[in-house]
Amino acid sequence: MYKKFFGLTRNPFEISPDPYFLFPTERHKDALASICYGLGRRKGFVIMTGEVGTGKTLLIRCLVELLKRQQVSFAHVLNPVLSGLEFLQYIVADMGLKSPDGSKSSLLATLNDHLIARYRKGLCTILIVDEAQYLRPEILEEIRLLTNLETSQQKLLQILLVGQPELDDRLDSPALRQLKQRIGLRCRLQAFDEQETTQYIAQRLRLAGMAEGAESVFPAGTVRIVYQYSHGIPRLINTLCENALVAAFAQQTKSVSVDMVRAVSAEFRLDQEQAKAPSRGNGNGIDVQTAAKVLLELLQRYGEHSAKPVALP
């Protein structure tokens, strides 16, 4: 509706997690580097958490694209609300495997044979579970038992659990202490700060076809209000900016005003308190070289650099 008016070729603020619009902040780069480091070094268990809308799904989609390109065997569980048997059936099917009769023992044997065959070739096999804060206790126990598939040197299956901060709370419960002790790496996504919010909005407009003038569409004062209402959460930034552009188009003005953002915020009943300054880094001590390799791979994937891709063995 407003694309032609603003000189855009596509909607810049869709809330769907499109890897084309990846905006890799230092925290996102640290998180992805942590994940790749943990999986590549056979740490066994990696946990990534973050508030709703901070970009977890987008980051995982980028990781999945990387795994597909490098032909890494993996299963990506999107719906964690499954029974124990359904969970194993999904993993085996998503890896392209077939068990003789679909029983639990058959599924585990099929999976184990696959893991051993890949291990002998020096290859990595990965399980990614999204929305892991909703996992039932029986599924968490199945996941713990899957970590028993190992050699004397390393785990055969690398597991990445992705979820909201409630996942950390669940893993801290005494009933899951065995699972918690097996975690090799943790990372957490934080919201943008105000400067990152400004850069994020400008990059989205540029990638959507706006050659110049992003600063005039969203002036500094307007961005400041967007940050105030969104708390730097990408999904909320998208919601505010998308609806503010519609409002500007309706008024036939090419500059989004503070009042437009306030009106959209009121419509969506967003909190008006100032966001707390997000913390930096994830405390995992990931080396800079690893992070740089992962970033270059991402940038190459989306055409911004030409570099030799990083490999997950």
C-alpha cells in the first residue's frame, strides 16, 4: 500500500523472521558464535534464551540455512508439545531416516546407528528444539537420555535448546539438575540499545529498496520514541514502524512523526516506560576469531561480503 509512496520494493517491517533482514548486533554475533562453537566442538548441550521478539527464531533460521548449505544432518523441532514417542518419531523423520516399525526401541536404534555412522566419518549431527520453555518433563527426560549416546571422547548428538527466559528457570529446578549439569554453553539474546534501534530501522529501509533518506522518514526524535515504546525489541520495533508508515501514507507525508508513533503505541497498548540498558556479551568467553568466521559466513550468505565459509565438521 505504501511501498510506492516511500520508494520501497518490499515491506521493510514485516514481523516474520526473514533472514534477508538479519541485523547482526554484537550480541547476535556473540550468540551465533557461541552456538557454532558449542556444536562444532561437540559440547553436547547448548542453551540459547531471549525475551519474546528479540530475534531467536531469525537467528535459528540463519543457522539452519548454514547447516543446509554444509549438508549437516540435523532435526529442527518447531512444536515441542509432543509425547515422548512422537518426539523421537519427529527427530528420526526430520533427519530423513526410517525405522523398521516405529517403536521406541526401533527409533532409538535407528538414530544411534545414524549417529555412529556420521561420527566415524568425522561429521556432526544436531538436534534443534525451538520454544523449549514449553517442553514437557517427559520430553526433557528423553532429551537428557539422548545425551547418553556418546563415545568415550564426545557426544554423538549435539543439542541446541532455544526458548524464552522461563527455560532457564525450568532448568534451575532440582528435578532437572541432571540435565542442567550437562549444559556445555549458554547464551542469551538481549534487546537493542537506542543506537542499534536507529541502525536497525535504517538498514531495514535500505534493504527494502530505499536508496537514501531513511533519516528523513524516521527522524532522530521519532526513533527515540520508537525505542522508548518498543524497549529495543525487534518485533515491537517492526510493529510500530509498519503501522507508523501506514499512518504517514494516509496523511500523505513522507516523515513519520512522534505523534504517529504515540498513536500506534496507544492502539497496541505498549508499555511507555524507558527500556533498561541491555547488558553486553554473553559471558561465554568465545574467541574473536570464531565470532569473526561466523559473521563472515552470515554476511556472505546474504551477499554483503565475499569470504571463505566457516565449516561445521
